[in-house]
Amino acid sequence: VAMRTRLDLPSGACADTDLSSGVDCAISIRFHGQSPEAFGLPRPVCQPLDVGGFILNVDVGSPVNVDELRFNVHGSGTHAECMRHVLPRDSGKTIDQLNPQ
């Protein structure tokens, strides 16, 4: 089933697209090995969660594995640009306030 959308642009032009037939441009984050890196950001980290000395990893006796993941989305290739990327955090502005008719 097609999922169609239409965007009416401020110039008067419109853009129609089928959201069900997009192109996957995702880049996998590899916590152990080569992974996308940008801007000198730290590498992604995956490690067993340590809760007050109790390590949640079956290899050390825990009944379950619980991993803690840390990565910065700006260096992972997983995020899309948005207005929050360039506005002050406390601006409170919404997209309709930035694109007046």
C-alpha cells in the first residue's frame, strides 16, 4: 500500500512523494570494530551495565545481559538535520514560527 504525501512549498511549487518506497541510507553503528566517526567525537561504546558493582553480563555470573550503549548521534550517521540543530535550546520556537507564510 502506497503512503503518499504532498508538500506545498512557499514558492507555490508542490512535491509529491511515496513514503513507502524510500531509500534506506542508514549506516550501521559497530560498537566493536570500524564505525562512522565525525568531528573528533568519541567512538561508540557498548559495555555490560554495572549497577553498584553488579555487572549484568552472563559471562560473569549474571542471569541476563544488559548492555549500556553510548554514542553521539552527530557522528553516527543516524540522525536527520532539524531546526533543533541550529536553534538555542531554550528558543521554544516551532517549525511554523520559522517559516512564516
